[in-house]
Amino acid sequence: MADGKDLRSKSMDPAVREMIGKAATLEIKTVWDRYEAMQPQCGFGDAGLCCRHCLQGPCRIDPFGEGPSEGICGATADTMVARGLDRAIAAGTAAHSGHAKHLAHTLLKVAKGQTGAYSIKEPEKLRAVATRMSIPVEGRPDNDIALDLANAALADFHQKDTPVLWAATVVNPQRAKVLTDLGLVPEGIDHEISEIMHRTLYGVDADPVNLLLGGMRCAVADLAGCYMATDLADILFGIPKPRVTEANLGTLKKGAVNIALHGHNPLLSDILVTRADSRNEAAIAAGASGINIVGICCTGNEIMMRHGIPACTHSVSQEMAIVTGALDAMVVDYQCIMPSVASVAECMGTTLITTMEIGKIPGATHIPFTEETAEEKADEIFDIAIANFRRRKNKSVDIPNIKTPVVAGFSVETIIAALSKLDAKEPLKPLVDNIVAGNIRGVCLFAGCNNVKVPQDSNFIVMARKLLKANVLVLATGCGAGALMRHGFMDPANTDQLCGDGLRAVLRAVGEANGLGGPLPPVLHMGSCVDNSRAVALTVAVANYLGVDTDKLPVVASAAEAVSEKAVSIGAYAVAAGLPTHVGVMLPVLGGPLVTQVLTETVKGLTGGYFIVDLDPESAADKLLAAIDERRAGLGLQLPPVSQTTGAR
């Protein structure tokens, strides 16, 4: 078994480290074992200097000038890395927009009365979104509005004469002009994905700058897909409101039927959560205390922020939930699910259940999900989990006694409602006034995943500590939110300890004004990966309040441990929105000097945003603080004292 120091190099989470040790004892291979077996990794691939986009390859270019300087077709290093980056953006956009399209089809079925399992939970949001889309709402029934909205959503996927509505209507007017002038307004979400695949084909676009512009337009289509998914989920399942819950492996219960919901789509998971109480009697009859549902990754975020369901674990540590031996079923939909969970589940007696036709895994039990059969399939899943509990109820399990209090679910609507307790007429005024006064130095969104190349959560922890002490308001989504919640950053009891004086005072004032008897948590949980759109919405609202473009605001973003292509597309649309955007792992573009210069420098003169690639979290935090201070200076706002320019107190 690995010693404690070695385990710390794998994860900062003590619960995860405990399960890594158990896996080693049982000789169960985990993601960390597979990573070690893959060493040394290809340096050409790391820099983006390999290409297999045609059957003459694979080709690779020597970054040191001692080998080939172009591919067989003549593609240069910059062409190679630009094509690779574009394809990653297209894949991320396809994932987020596929999620959105699924919800659009569900809304269409609800509007047509074709499914009884779902309904419109937020008619006011339905009307607000429809109004933004110029769909008439006055005097019309909800289902008629929903029908028009669903059709408008589906129309946004195809090339058309008008821009993608979920892109053109969600940014401020100044940003819309910037995107229009640069040719970055998408004509159709699916169209942009298809065009990227065409232009990166053998023998098509070889101009690195032109390729990057195409990729950026596809990234704006990704923003549209994310925004659409958030809007439609809120309409169907409810606008998130703050929920008091818990996170980490200690949320599993030895005597309960434990079911983990993993993936990204709330359609089946929401039904499972709402039907769980009706199946408790069957679980108790099997000798259990009841049914205990926990979340993993962004499906976990979805059910946490709407139902208060605890988060078991996130991203790179998903196998560890099974290694406890306490998990009776892991139910997955799509995205970020490691195929390895099937073999770990087989070892531990857990049933892995796939539910989507595009997301099957060898060794899993497949239960096909449709909206029309959602409740029936949910009951089938409960039956499997309860049967598994009967088999394991007298066996030993190893659940780490580690869990952390969490307050989650800060939608834009919730944040504005909380601020309205300070100023009912202009709820954004207290936020802006505190930014102007310097109590809030700026805002940082943490997004993205965990990456096995980084000790799990370490980049998030180091950067969040430094930014909070420097009075930066921190928002978080996805598995970045998961990393921070498992280490106490979403527990209001830690606000005084983690935050600088100015931010601490603001969080306390807002919390007490809302009857909490104390502060808001240090980091505000905004939801799943697609819910990065909420951070964009808040940024746009502040920009509109001030009458400036989003690239003028002291707002930054960080994917501190990025892994998925979805993180690449999110980062690209953050740059398109004008935000300095940090990536904490090596991007496979650094082998292209022109591409690197465009992404980290030149694009700043076009969109105002740019990438910061820095693998050192301390240095990365300093760069984000410098970017925030540059924006403050541009707005004529006071800068922090010299002693605080790098977060020092």
C-alpha cells in the first residue's frame, strides 16, 4: 500500500486517500494507477504537435527544430494545434448543446401533453425567457408559450438567416456588437460544430488565425447551448435556491440502500429523487433504513441545488464511491463517466446502470430511458438497488467518516433576491457599490474538472484561499464547485476564517439581511457545467447596470484542473465574453508559437479576454489578481494597498 505522503500526491481529499489505499489493498486499478502506467506521456501530444486527421499520418512536428517542421500534407505546427483546439471546442459544444437539445425535446413533449412525469415548475421563468426571445406571453397559457419556446430552442441548432437567439439575446449590447464585428455570432449551434469538423478536415482550412476565429464562433455557440440548458432545466425542474446539505464519501450510509447518480442530465435523476420516498417502504422491508441518494459530478450538482441531495464525490475520484463497498447502484446518464467504473463495480458488487443510448459501457446493465417511461424506469432502478442491498447488508463496508457542510444553489435569481434585502429598488447597487469601494476586489468563477496530473483539488484550494483573502468574490460550478465544497469552502462557518475583511463584511451583511443569522458561505455554488451561463448572466447584469461592456469588469475565470473538452469550449467562450481565463494544466497548443501568442495576447485586443496558462496555482492567483486590478484601474476604481496586490494581508 502507498504511504500517506504518496497518497497526498494523488488527492487532497482525506476520504479519497483512504479509498485509494483500500483499492491498492484489493488490487483494484484506479485512475491514478492507469496514469502511472501511461508514463512517460507523449511530449508531442502534450504540445499539440501530433496529427492523425488523415490516413497518411500520424504526423508529428519537432518543437526544437531538430526534426520535421511540417506534416506530410504541409501543415505547420500552428495549423496542427489550431485544428486540434477547434476540434476540442466542437466536442465540448456538442456535449453541452446535446444536453440542451435533450431538454428542448422534453419541453416540447410537456407542451404537447405527451409525458406526465414532467411539468412546468417555473412559469415565471418560462415567461421571462420567452419574452427575451420575443415570444408573446400576454394572455397565453403556459403550454402554448412552452411550445413556441421549445420550437425556438430547436431552431437555434440549425443554420438560419437570424443569429442563434440563445447567443444574441444573452449578452449585453456592446458585447453583441463586438461579436458581430468579429464574425463570431453563430448561425446555428449544430451548424458551427459541423463547420469546425469540415474546416479541420484534411485539405481545408490551414490558416491558424482563421481556424481560431472559427473555433471562437463555435465557442459562442457553446455559450448558447449552456444558457439554453440552464434556462430549460430551471423551467422544468425549478430555479435553484440555497440548500443546506453535505459533501464527501461520508454521505453514504451503511444501513441504507445507496444509489449514486452520476453524469450531467437532470431528466432521470430528478425523477429518481422525487420518487425515492415512495420506495422507502420496499427498502425497509429489505432490511434497510431507507433509500439514500447521493450525487456525483454535475448530475450531483443538479440534484443538490434543487433538492439538497448530498454530493458523494466528483470527477477524478468517481471510482472511490464504489470502492467503499456501500454503493448498491451507480446510475449514469452521459459525460465524464469513466468506463473503468464498470470493472470496479464488478469487483465491489455494485450494479452500474447506463440509461442513455449514446452512453453505453461494457459490463453495465442498460435500462433505456425515455421521458414517457421515466417513472417506470426509475422504479426498475430502485428494484435493482434494493435487491443488491439484500445481498450486501451483512457484509462489511468502508465509508470514510468524512463529510462537510455545504450551502449550495445560488442562481442569479437567488443572488439578486438576496441583494434586494439590502436595496429593493436597485438590488445590484450593493454589489456594485462594494466593488467600487474595494470591499469586493473583483469576481472569479472557478469551473472545470479535476485532472489526474494534479493532486486532486490542490489547485482549487490554493487559488481560492488566496483570492478570498484578497477580497475576491468566488463563484463555482461543476466539479470545481465539488472540489471546493469538499474542503469547507461552501460552509458559512468558515467565512470569517477564509475571507478578507472587506469580503467577509459583505457576505455577513447579505446573510444577516436575509435572516440567516450569519454570513453567506465563502464560495457561492452556481450549479453544474452548463450553469457557467449563470456566471455570464450575472456578469452581463452588472455590465448593463454600469453601462459598460463585460471586458471592462474586474471579473476573471479559472479552470484550475481542466480535463474535459467541455472545459476548453467554456474557456473559449469566457474569452469571447471578454474575461481573462486561467487554465491550470498544459493546453495542447503550446507547440504552436503563433497560436499561443494569439490566445494569450493578441485576442485581448479583439475580445478583451485572453487565456492565462499557468500550472503553478500561487502564480496563477497572482496573475488573476493583476488582471482584476487592471480592470479596476480601467474603470477608475481604487486599487488595493501594495501589501495586498498579490493577496497578502
